[in-house]
Amino acid sequence: MKYVLVSGGVVSGLGKGVTASSIGLVLKACGLRVTSIKIDPYLNRDAGTMSPFEHGEVFVLDDGGEVDLDLGNYERFLDVRLTGSNNVTTGKIYQSVIDKERRGDFLGKTVQVVPHITDAIQEWIERVSLISVDGSGKSADVCVIELGGTVGDIESMPFIEALRQLSYRVGPGNFCLVHVSLVPVLGVVGEQKTKPTQHSVRELRGLGLTPNILACRSAQALEENIKEKLSQFCHVPAGNILTIYDVPNIWHVPLLLRDQKAHEAILKELNLSSVTRSPCLEKWTKRAEICDNLVTPVKIAMVGKYTGLSDAYLSVLKALEHASIECSRKLSVEWVAASDLEETVAKEAPDVHAAAWKSLMGADGVLVPGGFGDRGVQGKILATKYAREKKIPYLGICLGMQIAVIEYARSVLGLVGANSEEFDLETETANRCVISMPEISKTHMGGTMRLGSRRTYFQSADCITAKLYQKVDYVDERHRHRYEVNPAMVEKLEQGGLLFVGKDENCERMEILELPRHLHPYFVGVQFHPEFKSRPGKASAVYLGLVLAASCQLDSYLKNLGKQSNSSRSSHVDDNSRTPVSPGWNVFENGSVNGADNGLVSNGVGNGIVNGPVNGVTKRNPPPSCSNANGNGIHA
């Protein structure tokens, strides 16, 4: 196994995740199998119990792992399926060592950070790096390891020592260290300053690790004299000093690395130059260019709880971007804080209330993402009601689906007290639209939700979501929720016109809801999180439907799909493997749109963002369509 370690210096948030993902993509384009590991030095066992304001979104994997959002970047860039073990934390390592100590595995020895913790870290990395993540069943050729945090952090020290030992043990030719650092420009002087990077490299070398490559973050490309200066004081060849400057969207970062021949420097350090080819990134290049040149806008209102931090909805944003590009539209997201839509804000801050409603009413589509807690719930209900009554395309994800159920019960069925047990435990039994799943722990929070890949069976091939998934019988998507639609309410809701078109294998949990198209152009709620499996060129079906409907293209798209369905029909979709084809569009092999006139705007590298065995049902044959469900299954 060959290892590429990506570390960071000076400040956090430089974009190590995007850099590591881009390195992996370029190496994969050279013909290598690549896997990724993210090291997070915090004591939490995983990201599952962390607030989005603390650490951004919690990314969920097929095996139910709740991990750092950078693993989402890895999956999106490399188009792989990682496991929970690909995210290493201090909590996991210490727990594994303490468990061994309790079993007596150390035979009475004093358990210490060195060697026991450092050995455990190395063993973990070597074991996980051999797990096949690309579906081939074969181990990777190269493992890209991202070390979270900044060099010099106290909490990172055991990991740095373990990686120093690993680099020495595997020897030259099997380990390459890429150090991401900042080269700032002081406004007064106007000169690129190298001193922060010099100090960062000196500290790294003092800990026993010497960088082979420097990836320097800056607003503009590094000047040649600056490269020479860094080379002299950091002991890195000038040819191995890369500039990762600000770009229109993060899809340009792999192209920056390729153009600066980063792959050649890495392959040389790993003794792989003779067994690889030049990176093949033509499709990726076209996609980046299309993204830059899109003009016609589509405006989606994101009505959520954590709108102050876009990273809290990172995968949702990426799924919208993927869909917008396939629809030849430039994505514009209107951030609407759900609580600002409520009447209490109208009295306390009328200007804020008016601005929130203006943003909502000016949108082409409405998206209510997942979340927890009751803050902003009434605002989400009002936004859902507005979208339903005004026939604005609507997509509810997890909690957003539950909100759609509550709103429908209140407004259409006349159940004024309809609510969720999450928000009001005193709700009358007859009005409990959403209930706690019986198997979920009410005392322990971490890792106790309904997590990972689960199978959803379509109850009708004529529903809009089945058509968007291209007439499949079932679909495997990732879940993360504690609450579900009350099975006792399903019959009443369906009689009132709300259709539950997707259910679990036992027809007990409601997974997908819709309104008939003669009542609404696109009103869809899903219990799962389809954004976690959306990929560039393979947009999530329900996100694609939202953007198509918001840009008035859904009818023509479905009509075109209908013509194709007679000639080829898949029985299931395992990971959004469909290739969307739209009328009059040129489509690349990977699904990207050619000749588009519109797209999205992305943030640069500086945001540092990104992109297991299946936890779901193994049943092969879909169950018979159920008229009712005694259900379980919503939330996120």
C-alpha cells in the first residue's frame, strides 16, 4: 500500500479536504485505485452528536457511519463508497485501546500513548486502507490520508507521532507528505509572505515529518521568486511547490493540480511513475467549464434551522448543484431562516419577517431539509403550506417530509392539533402524525438512530419519483432519523389525497410521499437523505425533479423518459446509477450536460469542504403493493 498524507498548517479552513479529494481524483485519473481516510483528533467517537454549528453537516455512509463532511467530498470526487472506519477519531482509538486493556490483551503492561495508542492508529490505518471502496472487491493502490486540524495542535500529537512511525516503517517510495499552508498577502505591503509557511514546515519537521510537496493556498498564483524562497527555506524542490489559488468553483482544483504536474511529483515519490498513465480528466474539465458558463438562473429557497452556516447543508447544496448543471441552470440559493417566517418575529422584528417572506415568495422552488428540535418548525410548516397552496415545486427531506405530513393534516384534514411527538409529547393520540420509532433508544443519543442504507419499494410505477428514478421497483438510499409517520394515520392521510408512494420492505414505514400531479406540479417528501449519494454527472433523482420543476422542464423531461422506458428498464437503483437524459440536451458519458447556458456558482478552495457495507434489506423481490402501512420512518 502507498500512502499520501495531507496535513495543514498556519490556520484551519484552508481546504485540506478539497485538496485531498483532488489529489485522489488526479491519481484515480492516472489509472490507480484510490481510497481515503480522514483523521479527526477530537474525543467524540463520531460526528453524530455534534451540532452543525460546531462541525458542519453530519455525513452518513451506507453502513450507517456518521462521519465528518470531508468524507462526503471524498465520495463525490472519487465516486466511491466509504465506511465508518474511514473516519478515524481520538475517541475511536482510545475506546479500542481501553477495550483491549479491559479484556487483558496487554498482559499486565502499563498502557501508554506510545506505543499502544500510536500502534493502534497505525493498525487502524493499515486495516482500513485495504477495504475495497469502488465495488471491484480489490484493495486500493493508494490511500490518501487527511490529518484534520493544524500542525502543532496538542490533540493531534499522537496521530503525528503514529504517522511519523508509519512513514519510517513503510519506507521511502511508499509515503508522500503533502503539506497545505497559507501564503497571505498583506494589504499594506501587497507582497506574498512566506514566513507563516516557513514556520509551519519547521514545526512539522521538528515533529519528525518532512513534506515532499507544498500546496500553498493564496488568492493568486505564487510568483516564481516566492517559490524559490519557499524551496530554499523549506527544503522542498521548487517543482514540488504547488499553488492552489482561488477559483470560480472547486471542480477546478484537480485541474490546477494536473496543470502543475502534481501527479508526477506524487507518483515519483511513490515509485509509481512507470505503471501509470497521464491523468484523463476530459469529462471533469468539461463539467467545470459548463459550471462556469451557466447563466439562466433557478432560485431555490432553503428553509432551514442552520442557515447561518452553509456547511450545515453542504451535501444538500452539492445535490442542488449537480441537478442544476444537468438542467442547464445557474443555481441561486435563497437562505430563509425558518423562525423568521413565524408570527412572533413579525411582531418583534417586522423587517426581518418581511424579508424572509419576500425571499420565499421570490423562489422558483422550496426545499425544507432535515433537522432536529422544535425551533423554526412553525416557520417550516408555513413555508410548506405556501408551496402547496401556491403550487410552487416543493421537496421535503427527512424532517421536511414529516413537516409536509403535519401541514397536510392541519390544513386539509382539519386536524388543527396535528403534530410530532418530537415537538409536543402531550399531543392527543388522534393528532400524532409523527411518532418516535419504537426500537430507538430514548436515553442514548450517539449511533442510536435509524442509520445507513435502507431499501424503499415503490408502490406504483406511475408516481413521479418512480419515473425520476427511471421506473425502478426499489431504491437504496441513506437514512438518519428517530421519528416516523404514524402508521395509524396513514389511511386517513391517503384518503385525504396525500399519497405514500414509497414504503419499506414490510410496508410499515412511509418513505416517499407525493401529491398527484393534477393537484401540484411537484410536491415530494422523502424520509431518506438522497443528497448523500448524489454525484457530479449523476444527480439525485428527487433533487433533479425539484430543479426540473422549478425551471419548467419537468414535463418535457418525463415525456422523454417515457419514450426511452419501453426500450430499456432497470429493476432497481442501487446508487443513483441512472444517467439522466433530457430533450435536446447533449449528454456526456458520465451524465454532464454539454452546451449548457447556465449553472452554479461555487465557493473557492478556502472553504475546505467536500463530499460501507449496506445496512439495509437484502431482499431481492419487491413485496406486493400495500394499501396501508403500520409504519415507521422519517427524520433527519
